[in-house]
Amino acid sequence: MKKWTEDELIKEGYQIRNAKITGVELTMADHGCLTMFIWVEADHFSAGIGGYCLGHGYLGADDEYFDGTAKGTESIARIMDVIGVEKFSQIEGKFIRIVDEGLGKPVNIFGNIVEDKWFDEKSFFAEEE
């Protein structure tokens, strides 16, 4: 996983914005893949963070279909650490910093509102398990 500092992000030309987390969701609806989304609002726009497969399952699936990944569990723990919460239910309403790469681009990097602590979700999931 790529480790960032605020200075490195700025040197790379990224725009950093403050954002409020307006919703958080774990879902296995529609596609049989357990995914997590964090919904944020910042400077007159909103974005969703997440969508990576953390495991598999769907309502009514056979027992052997259900599974999870260590990477998925680790990502949730890292996200909670960066945001600064001990309980997943505490995420909604928190403020974070997001890296804005421009209109239509996904938010892949976000950080603690005060500390120089960042999570690069895209590079985290790009690594082999």
C-alpha cells in the first residue's frame, strides 16, 4: 500500500478537501459481494468511497457461498483507524480529508481530519494477498 503524507500529496498536485461523512454502508445486495461504502459531502459535491469486494454472500445463499477475506477485514480496521473511531457505528458524522483528483474521478485516498494519517484504498486492494 502506498503510504502518503500531506506534503507528498500536495507535491503530486492533488487537491485536499475537508469532507463530512454522511453515510456508511455494508451491503451484499444485488451482486453477492460484500462491499462497504462511505458517503461524503464536500464543497458542494458528494462522493462515495469504497466498493471493493470484502467477501461473498447474499440472502438465501447456500452455506458454502459465504466467505470473507483477510484483506477485507484489514481494510475496515485501517479505515476505522484513519478516521479515528473504535466502533464502526461511529463513522457517520465524522469529518475527514479527501484527495480530489477532479470531476468524475473516484475518491481513493482519504485521511484523518487532524493527523497526517492517510489510507490509499486503491493501492491497498491492488496489492496481492
